[in-house]
Amino acid sequence: MRSKYLLPSALLAMTACLMPLAPARASLVVLDDSVGFIKGTQIFTDSFDITTPGTLTVTLTAVPWLDTLQDLNCFLTTPGGGLMGATFVAGTSETVKVVPGEISVNWYGTAAGTFKVGAYAMNVSLQAVPVPASLPLLLSGLLGLSVWRRKSRSPQPPC
């Protein structure tokens, strides 16, 4: 082996040993985990800027405290007002596939009872799409570059 190829080969071998073979896994990102109050009849909107594709899960729950919440519902929209998924009721979850961009979570309800105040809990989380393994991608890219380099160096046969 020529000495000019020794250092790049050694660096490539060290890099290959240090890289994991399994794909990287993104952990669950909690965008919102809150508790709030509804007085009378109210509607709320919360917007999130999603930076990576994945699965968005929204869970809305009526908290049994003070008065009962009636008609506690939730729906997801895009900036243009398009509905994502279906409207769902308290105590259930909605899971939708999302692409990068802004997503709005809208929820509304009515507090019925003596105090006209009810409590709710909401959780919004994003499970990102897993990143592919980096070692196979690196090696295939290096192989492609070496083939391209050899083709550009080889003399062309006369026609």
C-alpha cells in the first residue's frame, strides 16, 4: 500500500469502528404537557412549529375537579385552516403523521355546574422519524466517490 493512502485508510478504519451500526432513535419530544381551566364556554388554540417529520399525538382529558366539563373536544389544523384528522372528545387521543411546518391544536368546552369552572389536562408529543444508520451511508458514499474518481482517471479507449 502506498504511504499517501495510509493516513486516509487509517482515518476511515477508525471512523468505521466508532460509528454505531444500528439506526439512531429519536426520543419522544413532549411539546406541551399542561393543565388549565375552562370558565363557562371557552375555546383555546396553541400553535407548534414542527421541525422534523414524525407522529404527533394529542391527548385531552377532563380533570374531575370543581364542575364537570361538557363537550370537551379537540381538533388539529394547519396554518391555512385545513383540518388534520378528526375532531376527538376528551379522554381519547388523536395521532396523525406530520411534516415540518406549523400545527395548531384547538380545544373547547363548557363547564356546567355551580361554579362554571372545570379543569382539563392536555399532552402534545412528537415521535420523530428514526434517522438511518450512518455507517452504511458513509461507506456507500465513499465507494461511489472512489468509482467516480477511477472512471475519471482511466484513459478513454479510442473510438
